[in-house]
Amino acid sequence: MAEDLHGWQFVLPPSGSFTHLTGAILRGWWVPPLPAALPVFAGMSQREARPRRAGLLVCRHPGDIPSEEQAGLRVATATEILLAAGRDLGLLDMVVLTDAALHVGDCTMPELRQASSRRRGAPALRRALRYADGRSESAWESVLRLLHQLCGVPVVPQFPILDGEGVARARADLWIEGTRRLPEYDGAVHRNGKQHTRDLARERFLLTQGWQRYGYTSPVLLHNGLSVLRDADEALGRAHEPARIRPWHAALAESLFTPAGTGRLLARWAD
């Protein structure tokens, strides 16, 4: 991708830099599932003429865009990238990007909270900040956490599990507060032989300490979130109310994690 972007940079004026999802990729953030037809996103000052090329989406700004050079490419700052993405992306995608930006240290929560309130992407970023957490270690961990949060389930990410001597021996993706339940994301890496052996030993340790680990795969999170909510309700000892899943379904529907959400965004970017 970097080689192609060097070509695109020649098309941009001196004030131009890569932003939005393109900037996120260049900064090494984890991102939502991306369509093959994803355009290249850039920002620039409105004092210069906008380049018009198929596959390039350029947003003009009153002033220069804060940026940094990485491997010979001008890349917008983390805050600028998130504000640009907020013009288009829904809550789930924005939380994934914001978690990634915080996790790698490209920005801080106070910096993001100070983002301009007059920018078009600011409302979406502010909403994402209500749920974002830089302790997340992958996009799917962020997805799992947001599912619980939107269903009113109090969770703590990257929760340390102590042994009998008070030494941290493991960390859980999530802990449901006030319970002994640990929801975790199970990706393909957990089916690897050596990793599977380590996982089994870890699960035995958790059981000896009285913890219940519940693993979930991406198809479950995307297509059967109600089962995750039911498990959480059971752990909390509260009545299962299926209506609690509605905010999660709404967030999914407008995200790049679903065909409907992806189609909506591609149509928007094609206008």
C-alpha cells in the first residue's frame, strides 16, 4: 500500500496529508473490516486547488492540517484522523479506531476531548470517547467490550487474575464487575496447537481460582449477540431482557462489520 500512496502523494498539494482510514492504516492501528474498493482519504488546505482523481477523496480545511512524516508520507495527526473518520463512520468503527490510537500512544484521552467542537466529525468522536479504552489489545476485543457496554453490562478490560499469593498470573480480556465471569474473544490464533495447549493450561488455572471464562468468536459477536447478553445477564443474576440488545444491533448495522453498513459507506464515498 505504501508504494501506491507515494504515487498518490505526488497528486496532493504541499498542504495535503493522508487521513481518515488511510491515515489509520499508515499509523498501524487496527481497523474495522475494510472493503476492497476503499478510497484513499486525504485532507488539505482550502487555499490550494483540490486534486480530482477517481479513488481519491479529499476534504478541504480552512487552515493547514497537523501532520507528521512517516516513511516519506505525510500522515495527519491521530486527532485529525479520528475527526476525519467521524464524518463518516458509526460508533462501533469509531470505538475500534479510538481504542487503537490510544493503545499505541498516538494520542491521549485529554487531547481527544479537546478536539474542536465545530468540526463535522467531533460529535461522532465525542460519542466514541464515552466508550473508548486504550487498554484494548485488538479490534475484536473492542467489539466484545462495546457489545457489553451498549447492553448495560459493567466490564473492566485487561483484568489481572491473581494466584493465591496475590501474583498476577493471567489477564482477561474482560471482567464483568461484581461477578466471577471473564468474557474473552477467541480468534483463529487460539486454534493453533501450541497456543491451544497454553490456553488449556490457563483455563485450568482460572478454574482453580474460581473464575469462569466464556470465549466468543467473531461470528457469535456479529450474528448472535443476544447469546452474549444472555450469558452476561445470568452472570449478573438479573432478568434477561432481550430488548437490551437493540443498541448493539443499531451500532452493528451502521458499521463496516456488516454488509449493510459497508454498502452504505461505499455509496456515500461514491457520491
